Amino acid sequence: MEDQRFFVKIVKNRMHFILVVKFFFLVSFTVFAEDFVYGLDDIPVYKNMRYVENSNVLFDKIDGRFVSSEMVGKYEIKEIKIFYNSVLPNLGWEKVEENIFERGTEFLEIKLESAESLSTVQFSIYPK
């Protein structure tokens, strides 16, 4: 009887641990999932890059939309490229050529520049 109580106690403690881990995982994922490039609802921000104030441009036309937004951060261009090359296909963007992706009737172009210790990433979406 004592062994059964001990076993139940272990299982109960493990269940609490698993629930706590799942809770923190979901909370951290939710916070991450809300970080998207300003003006582009489905392009995630790389790490803690910051939006460049007043860089967002949006034009809606009959034949499609033109959207541009810029981010800056202290990251290597190489690691930013690796991130977007791995994430964007999961969001439906197909790589057409270096830094240009296609989805539906739109292209996404990513321009990367580095000056001193800051990297700048400009995202542009335009119709085919």
C-alpha cells in the first residue's frame, strides 16, 4: 500500500511539472508569435531587431499591394539570411532567387546592409 502511494505521488509531481513546462512554453511561444515586421502581418522579426521609425510604406492598388518596412539590429547578415531562408518557406514563401521569395501573386524581396555594428533589413512586397 505504501508503494502505491509513493508511485501516485511521483506521477502527480511529474504531471504538475509537465503542466508548468507546457504553460511556460505556450506563453513564450505566444510572445514570440506576436513579433512580426511592422506592416507585414506574417513575416516574423529576427530576434530583437527594431522597426525603423517612419520606414513603413503601403500602397494598395487594383493589381496588388506594395509594402515596404525596415528593421535594424546588431546581428550578422549571415545569421539573418539563414533565419529567413529557413522560416519563410514554412509560411508559404518559395525562394525564387537570392533574397527574393514568391507566394501567390506577390514577391517578397529582402535587402540586407551592414554598417559598423548595425545590420539593416528592408522588406518589400510587390505584385508579380
